[in-house]
Amino acid sequence: MPKGAGTSSGDKGIDGVKKAAILLIALGPEKSSQVFKHLKEEEIEQLTLEIANTSSVSPQTKEQVLNDFYEVCLAQQYIAEGGIGYAKELLEKSLGEEKAKAVIGKLTASLQVRPFEFIRRTDSSQLLNFIQDEHPQTIALILSYLPPSQASAVISSLPPEKQADVARRIAQMDRTSPDVIKQVEKVLEKKLASLVNQDYTIVGGVDAIVEILNSVDRGTERHIMETLEVEEPELADEIRKKMFVFEDILSLDDRAIQRVLRDVDNGDLALALKGAAEEVQNVILNNLSKRLAVMIKEDMEYMGPVRMKDVEEAQQKIVNIIRKLEDSAEIVIARGGGDEIIV
């Protein structure tokens, strides 16, 4: 949930979720849908329920929520530019001492930097290389501050003789001096900086083979994919999902797009377009009848905020239709190796 959405002196009766819901209502469907893309699924569900249960909002409440949001955004900007002290000084000039103190207090509570925060953004395999030679107590300390999913990936990759030792030390750990944590952080940050600065060139991977398969002729692609589906079904599925993404519909000609749209459910189409780029929206809507295009636009408008997961599922349904039509040779996706069409 947005951390800055807590209560302030002007709206003590409104909790954080309610304030966030009022903010999204005030922003309108288009901007709210963009905000939803950055939220977790449970947060979206929580906010959607709150919005649905909000029958009316007074102009005064709406204005207060928007002002609070603006003040928090302003404070975050000042903190990013010059730290807490700088932010406090500027906010006191613009909001007054008491209001500035309240806004800064609200933010600092949510901006507490957890120990080893810089490691959280490190890939688990790289992190393993980075800490596996450290003392078991140091490893235990680091893993204690990591999310369980990241910590479990690291501990399961440690040598067997170290796994139990580290697990025991984590279990027995109670409190650690902030000075000790800072000291360990400094050493590790230096090591990580030197590791990151080494010039490792990333080659291969799923994205690389997807680019290659998107360029080969359909016969070669089909042979490779059919072989992978037998030998490596999970890998084949991962590749297939990335091979033709929804935005690639721009590569189809108008006749192919119209053929695809005949098989697409209108509800799925409206949902898929809700999260699509404007260029994609325009191309698809221009290939519909005027009446149907107006209807789809209205559906998108009245839909309100939607979960990104639902949008992606609707887009994937359309991608699946495109692949099916290509397999039956009803449409052609431009590729290399003889798929060019000569008119």
C-alpha cells in the first residue's frame, strides 16, 4: 500500500487504504490504471474493494487527500535532492514548522533503510559467489535481513557442511549491534562494487534464442520448437510466451489484423487494449467497424482500474489466436527465410 497514504491532522477519520482509494478516484480511470501497474496483486484487490465501497466523497475530503499526496511527493523529491535536513528546511518554509514535521515524520517512518538493502537487488547466484567464502556468522547475519525467497536460494546453494551451521546461527541470532551491521555493510559494499565493475558480457539466454527464432523461417522455427517441447517442455513454454508478444500485432498487415479480430471476444479485446500502448490501440481500433470501435472504447472507459495480470491474460489469448491462425496459414507473420510476400 502507498506508504504516504497515512492519516494527517486534517483527516484523522480516514485510514491509509481509504485515502489511497479517494486519491485514485480523484485521479480518474486512466491515471489510476497506470498506478495499478506498480502495485502488488493484494494491494490492487484491497483498493478495488475500497473504491467499490466508496459511494461518495465530499469536495473538501478530496481536496485534503490531494493536498496530502502533493505534500508527501514534494517531501520525497526534497529528500532525494538533499536528504532529510534539506527537505525539512524547505518544507518548513512552504508548509510551516508543524505541518513540515508531520509530513517528514510520516515519510521517515516508511523510508527507513533496512540493513543490507543494496544486496536485495543482487541476483541470488551472484550473491552466492559474493558471500560464500565469508564466515558463517557473517552469512547468517546477511541472510537474516533478506527476503525468505532470496535467503533460501542462497542457503540451499551453500556447501552442505555450511548449510546447517548457517541455519543454526540464524536461529540462535538475537540482536546485533548497529555498529557491527554498518561495519559489515561497508566491507560488503566495497566487495560488491569491485565485483559489479568487472566487465561481464551477458550472452545467450531465452531472450537471445527468441530473437533468433523470430528471424528464422517458420519451418526451422517449428522444427526447433517441436524438438524442445519433447526434450525441454518448460523451456519451450517460456520461449513460446516471449516469441510473439501482443505489441507485435503492429507487424501484421490490416487484412491479417481483421482476420484475427473476427476470432477475438469483445470483452477480451477491451481488456487487452486497456493496458496497451496508444499506437497498438489505434491500429486495432482502425481495423474495426466504426460502431464496434466506439463500443470497445466505451467498454474501456467504463471498465475503470484493472489488474495488470488480467490485461496480460487477455493479451495472451489474442496472441494465442494469432499463433493458431499462423499455424493454419490463414495469416502470415513477417519473418526471414522466405516468408516475405511478393505482390
